[in-house]
Amino acid sequence: MEYFLTEQTIKILKQILQANSDYMYHQEDNLKQFSKVQSPNATLVMCCDSRAHTTSFTCNPENNFFIVRNIGNQYILNQGCVEFGVHVLKTPLLIFLGHTQCGAIKESMNNYSHLPSSIIREIDHLALSIKKSELHGDCEHKWASAVVNNVNQQVELALKDFGLLCLNKKLIVIGMVLDLDNSMGGGYGKISVININGETDLAKFTNYEGHA
Ligand SMILES: [Zn+2]
């Protein structure tokens, strides 16, 4: 091994540590409040994509979101982590947040056999969850529809395990999509709720307006 860092690496590390100094300065009082125990409001399953972040909906993710990330925001891949959030931390919300332009979703729709086996295993679950018969239109449209389709499937999978908690009003499972490319027409970065406890016709929720 060579003990040598590239200039680019040094620059990135410096940026990280400088940003951390700023963070410590501004957040010390906030962090002290929950330094011994966490009590998040939601278990959040989201994609690893570098363009999708909690900054799209909160300035204070600390102690608010117990976050599980994997490619394609999947339940099964990190079932234990999700169960930790729901059963141990008892978050009242379980959110699956998909996003448009999701590379994992795109791979799952095509031939991905050339990828390393460890990646194939993770995409296999996505390929199974996406109902391709429900996808219509050109490639871009099918891709965006598959993102929505996958979020709905993840909610369905989670409800198989958490349905009773939902029935007893201890948990609500929500499906959402972050629109990175404005393909849904609401603007770049718009988050839409598309599924609540397995229901996609949100007009049925008379006390939910939802259209921010
Ligand atoms: Zn993604």
C-alpha cells in the first residue's frame, strides 16, 4: 500500500472536516438535547442516489429520521434495519421515498447480467418488484412509471409485515417520490405522496389535503 493521498482526495476531506466544524458550532445546543437517546418521528427508506437527500424536505434530520438507504429504496434488502426503526424505536411513520432518474430502477428494467454478482443480487429484488406489465409509453415514461410502481410495491411488501400495526393505528406506511428531473410536472425537487397504507387514491383520506 502506498501512503499517499491524491490532491483531489485531500481537497474533499478538507471540505468535509471544515463543514463538520461549522456544523458543530451551529448545532451544539441542538445535539445536546438528544445525545443520549434517539426518538425519531419516521423510519425512512430511501435510495443511495447522491442527488436524493433529506435536505429536500428538512434542515434538521437529526433525531427526526431513522434512515435506511439502499439502491432502489427497497424493504427486503434491509428488513432488519426497517424493523429496528418500527419495532424498537417505534416510529409512527414508515416512509419509502423513491426518486425519478433512479439508476437502480433503470438497470432493473434492462439486462443487468454484466454487473458484479453482489449488485445483481440487489437489483434482482427490484426486477421482481416492478410490475412491467403496468408500464406504458416511451423509455423515459416507463422509467418514471417504474419508480412509482416500485414505491407502491415496497409499501405492499412492508404492509405484509406491519399491516397489523397499521390496523391498530400504531403505524402509517407512506410511499413518496422525489422528482429530480421534473418529469412529474410539479417542479424540480418536488416530493409527492403517492401511497398511504397501500391506498393510492389519496382523495379517500378526507382529513389529508396533501397538495402543498
Ligand atoms: Zn435511485
